[in-house]
Amino acid sequence: MVLVQRDEQIALLRRAFRACEEQRRGHVALVTGAVGSGKTSLLETLDEWVVAAGGRVLNAAGSRAERGLRLGVLGQLFHSARLDQESADRVEKLMRDAAFAVPLPEPGGEGVASGEQVWAPLLHGLFTALLDLTRSGPLVLTVDDVHHADPASLHCLLYVTRRLRHARIMIVLAEASTLRPSHPLFRAELLSQPYFSRISLPPLTVDAIARLIGAGTDAAQAREAAESLLRMTGGNPLLTRALIDERGRAESADDATPDPTAGDGFDQAVLGCLYRHEPGVRQVAQALAVLNRPAPPELLGHLLDVVPESAVPAVRVLRTSGLMETDQLRHPRILRSILADMSPEERRALHQRAAEVLHEHGAEPGVIAEHLVAAGWADGAWVVPVLSDAAGQALASGRPDLAAAYLRLVGRAEVDEQQRSTTTAMLVNARWQVNPLTANGHLTELVQAARAAGWSTTAALSAVPYLLWQGRVDEATEAVSGFSPDDDHGAATGAASRLRAMQLLVSLSHPDHLATVRETPSTWSRAATAPTTISPQLQAVTVLGTALMPTAENDTVATAEQLLQRHHTDDGALGLLTAPLLALLWAGRADRVTVWGDVLLNRPAARHAPVWRAIVRAVRAEAALRLGDLPGAEHQARTALADLPAPAWGVAIAGPLATLIGCATEAGRFAEADRWLAHPVPANMLRTPLGVHYLAARGRHHLAMGRPHAATTDLRRCGELVRAWGVDVAGLVPWRLELARVQLSVGNKTQATQLLQEQLRGAHGVDDRTRGRSLRLLATTAAPDHRRKLLSEAVNLLQSCGDRLELVRALGDTGQTLQRAGDSARARLLVRRAYQLAQDCGASVLAQRLIRREPGGGLPAYQASTEPQEPDDGLSEAERRVAALAAQGHTNRQISSKLFITVSTVEQHLTRVYRKLDVKRRTDLPARLIAFAEPLAEEAQGAAS
């Protein structure tokens, strides 16, 4: 075995041997180190060197199992000597006689007079036998794990050490850290010898571990790996080598990214360290593994039912071994190794004891609850309040998975009816956030209990959102209609505030119900901009209402942004913020939805709440579709369905399905769109605002497939629904615009013009995207002189709102208009730019359609062969174009104008460019990028205007 970082220790032992050889002077060395520090390897290396240097080696090893075997270690030494027959018989007789002698005292203690007559010949005879072995050269005696040696052998070794002054005998002993020094009298006398040295084996350093990783590995990578291994092992050679071996096996299995935290070699090394120590060390390690948190000696002592001082030596040993750092286990893998070695019964018992002790120490409810769940124990009188408090805290911190585990345990305890109702309501909340399908049984139980109580409990209100999700709107309406807040509640706080929020939620999500609530905005619209004392839940639902029913008094976008800004760092507010996020989408600000959607998805709470994560992804997907990012929209929508299986979506399945249908239709993958349309959906889904999204997507698909009558039916149905509900806003669905497209496809320009003008005359105005799309379509019905003006305005609007797909169509139409006017050169520039944008959007079918329409041939004006060869820098085409203009010194706004994209898109592209090229600012961009700048971008901009 290759030794690293042990050169100094080997050198010391070699010098002692040379002194023994040349000066005929004996020596005693004690090698100390943690279990697994390489003591045995050091002794083996020394043995090989001594033999090569002309010396002789006798070796032995102590064992906990043989500590009661008298003269066991001494017998090993002489057995390894391979004595001649006469000498072997003499030594065997001496040891046989000593076996029947009276017990010896502790090595180094006072002699026993009655045994002196037996022991004196033995000791003298053994020493003489050792001296005989030095005739041919120095003699080295090595004893590994001397702390496990039997007392009789240690007594004999001490006899030898006292007589080493003029003997060519060197004794090397190795011992590990223990709870308390074994054989203290032996150690005391050993340390007092004048020719004694103590050699310590320190933990491995980063440099030493990097050398162990070996040649063939890049130096920087080896050092990075060494730092990681040091954090896991504390430099313990045994643990470190186990991880390196695992790494080597992973690499030999052609694993491109070997994971140093996988495999069982390390687990066995951890257990090997523990089982070579006393049971007390293992018990403290198990306590630390179960606690899984920093634990001072006082807590460990209480947990193990021992005095705190007795835990201190075990902690010291664990730190020395590299298993502990400060007051806790060093790495989760060490913890898992220890727990896996315990039986289920041992773990449950220790978890229960930990819960009791932590409760007595005043620990946080969440910490105690984790142990109660692991123990499966809820019998204590104090347990239910602790679990309930912990569940509330878990929900508030965005951990519904933990809350559900705590509340399930409460279900095993004996509680009163009120507590059971409260617990069931919390459990529905928690389990629904993980998977709504698992909450169905508890939701039904909650509704039955609430109905039996006359809907008089706040738990009844808590069931409303989940009933609406499943489409059980009649029960939700019954709940809000039957609930009456207590008289002492204020109008905008407490139960009254929750009731108003739930009434409005029912009315907005299923507009066929509680229409009077929606139709009297004076009773709720002011809550959107009310002070922060108003319930955030009521504010969130209210801003959704102002998006569907805008008024001059309410700025939906500003209010939604304020809510998101105020609460986006609250871990438990992810569900709350889906309402303002959806409000931004329906207010026509898809660009802000993408920004806030990414912020929310990067919050830690999103990892633990699959339902809210899926909803945010679905809204983010629809925003990406409205911005013309087909690949991004499809990815987000598919990921949303992966986060949450389709049957669990309830009526909300309309959202991701509509986006996926729209993506497939725009990309020309009509068979795929048909498959999404064939997906089963709830019967009452189409009677919801999200259902209108779905109807519009289906209508667009019908039109793309050449079925204008079916498209007309769906789009007229959209119009009927939103007008009947009083939510006729373009941000929800611009049904007039979509219906106008159908009319244009059948040549009915008059009807199309009327619909588009109605769309532009919306009661509360229209967003830039809808206006730009409407103007583009209106241009197709206008006279040539007016057409170009309408298209120019449409281009500007679509560029500012960021809808690149509609911008492609507007640029293509502008190019066609210029071509008809005889301006082929400028037309060609616009079509070229439109083609690039279409490719960036993932709309290859639309790009090919532009090629067929382009003047002067069927190929794009910029063939790949005429462009500079793209370097292997990882940049996409869109990123390279932005980087090229930035390298020329253009500002973000100038780049936005030249490439027909938003400033936000420019910023996002540059962020990725800086990361990929490893630069910090635009002045650091390589000059070679300038070759990829659009030379005719300014002319294209002029042509569009």
C-alpha cells in the first residue's frame, strides 16, 4: 500500500533503527493515531525496510477478543521468529509454566511475591531468547493495537524495555485513540523510559489526498476532488481510500461524472472505524446520527441516560477519527451508514427518546416532530400540540410534505372532534400541495363533517379551493353560502376576510356561480390596493378579479407586481402568488410573467410543493407561448405535467393542455395537437376561464387544419361565455381577433374588419400584444397606402411587448407589401430578419412559409455557406447575434431595436453569453464576434418603418 504524508514518521523510525544497529542501543517508539489513520500500514512498511536493511522482525497484534488470553501477544511474537527447535522448546516450556502461575498485577504495578518464583525465570528466559536473536543483526518487535494486548504480554514487554540500554532491540508499539487510556501504569512507565519516542499520525492534508487520487488526473481536478474528500472524511486515510476506490470503480465503469457519494465501500469503512472502538463510542455515534443536528455533551448524556461528562471522551474519539466535526457528524453519508447499521427497533426507540429529551430541552416543534414521526409514537399528552404546531410551521415555510407526515401521526392519537376537524383541514392543505389525488379521501371527510356542523367552522372555508380544483363547485358554493363569520370579526379581517376571498374565488373560477359577488366590484375591488393589514389571500384573489374585470380605479399590473415583490421571499406564499402571476398574464404582461415565474421557480419552496410548482410552470408556459418562444413554452408545459400527473390537475388541466395544443399547432405538428386534444378532461372544465383558453386553442387548431366552421363554433362559444360572465378581456382570450382570422381565411373581410375594430375598441383598452396582432390583421383588409402604416405600428407594438412569433408575421407581411410596391431589396431584408426570428422561436413551418413567399427565389437570403463559420463557443444563433452587436458597442436598447426583441430578452441573452464565454462585461467580448453582426440590421429597421 502506498503511504502518503508519512515520510517524517518513517524517517524517525529508520533513524532509531540505525542508532540501534550502530550504537548497540535499544529504543521504544509508540505510534499513536485514530482508527484508520494508517498505523498498520506504517508498521508493515517499516517491517519490509528493516528486513531489507539486514534486521530481523517479530510482529504481533492485539485484539479485543484475545485480551483474556494470557501471553497471547508474546506468543505471536515468538511464533513469528521461526526459532530453531531447541530454542522453540525452551520458550514453549517457559510460557507453559507461566500459564499456571498466579495472575500478574497491572503491567507496571507492584510485583506479586507469590508469583515471582515462576515469573522471574520466564522473564529472564524470554529476554535471553530475544538477545540470542540479535546476534545476526538488530531485532525489531512490532505490536499493533497494543491497547488490546493482554496484561501478561505487556508485563513481559516492560521487562524488555527496562533492559534496552545496551541491547540491539527496537520495540515499536501502535495504539489507537480510546475512551480512556488502557493499562495506564504500563503507559506511565513506558513514557518514562529515556530511549522512548512518541510518533503521531495526523490526518491527511489536501495535497496528500490529491497525491492519493493519482496521476492521470488533471491537477486542478485532483485538488478539487481532494478538497471534497477532505470535507467528507476529515483526512482519515481509511475513509479517504474507500472513497477514492469508489471513484475509481465508477470511472472504470465508464461513468462520465463519477459520484463520490455512491457505493458501499465507504459505508463499510465508517462501520469499520466504529466497531474497532468501544461500544460507548458507537452509542454516541448512533445518538448523533438519530439527532442529525449539533449536539452538546449535555444533550447526548441526557439522550443516552449517562452523565454528560462520560460523552465527552466519545466525542473526542469521533472527532479524531474524522467522523465528527464540531458537535455533529461530518457528512450525511456517515450519518446514513450509521443509521443503516441499526435495526428498525433501535432507531425507533432512539427517535422516541430523542423526541422526549428535545421536548424537555425546549427544542422547536419541527425538530421534535421529525423524531416523533420517525418513531411512529404519539402517546404522550404533549405530542399532539407539538405535532400541530410543527405542521403549521411547515406549511408556513413551504414544506407541505413534512406537514402531511406530522398530521398523519396526529390521526393516530386520541383527539376531540374540533381538533380532528382542524387536523383534517390542515392535512388536506398539506397533501393537496404534494398530490391532489391523495387528498380526496380527507377532503370528503372534511366536507361531511362541515356539512354536519352546518358549515359553521372555518375548516369548511378551507375546503373551498380544493373543491373548486376538482370541479365540485356545488359543494364549494354550499360552503361559502352556509358560513357566517362571528359578529366580533371586522369587515376585512379574520373569518369575514376569508369568506369574502372564498366567495370571490368561487365566482371567478366558476363564473356560473355566485355571479352577484363578481358583479358588485365595489364590495371587493378596493381590497387589491388596501393596506397590508388586509388579508394577503383576499388581496391576491382581488387582483385576479381586477384582471378579468378591469376598472379605471385599479392598476392590475402594478398591484400584482407589488404583491409579488412583497411576498416572493416568503417560503409559504408560493400558492398565494399564483394569483397575481395569472393576473399579470391576463393583463397582457407575459414578459413580466416570465421574469416572476423564474423567480418563484427558483425559490426553495418550489422544490417541495409539486402542485404550486406545476401551476407556476403552466402559467410560465402560456406566457412563453404568448412571447413566441415555442420550445420554452412546450418545455414548461410538459414539465408541469411531469411535476403533477394529468389526473391530479382537475379542471385546471385546461391550462397546460391549451398551451401544448397551441405550441403543436404553431409548430405545424398537427397530429401531436390532435393527441393533446384527445386527452380526457373533466366535464365542467369548459365552464371555467381556463376552459375558455382551451376552447380558443382548439379553435386555432381547427383553423390550421382547414376546418373554419369548427373554429368558428369554438370561438363564438368563447365569446358567449366571457360576455355572459362579464369577463370579456383580451388578456383572457381575444376571441374577436381569433374569429377575425377565421373570417379572413374564408374571404369575409367585412366581418373580419368589424370584429377587429370591436377588439380594438375594448371597454378598458387592449394590451400592446392584442393591439399589434389586431393591427396586423386589419392591415390585410386595408388599402395599400394605409396597410403599410398599420403594419409599421403593429411591428413597433409587437416588438415592445416581446411577441416574436407575431412579429415574424408582421415583418413578413411588411416585406410582402414592400415587394408589391416594387421595393424588392427592402422587402428581402425584412423577410430575412423574419426568417431568423421564426427559427429562433422554433417555428420552422412558419420560417419555410416565409421562404416560399420571399421574392427572388425559394431560399433564404443568407445561406449558411455565405456566413462566417460558427466557432465552437456554445452560443446559440440568437445569443451570437446579440453578442456581436454588443461587441460593436451598441447599447441594450439599440440591440433591442435592431433585432426586434425586447430589452429584457437582450439582457437575458447577454447574461448567458457572459457565462458561456467567461467574461464579466461587454468590453471583454472577443472581437471575432463582430464578424457575426447583422450588417443590414439598420436597413431592415428602416424598411419596417
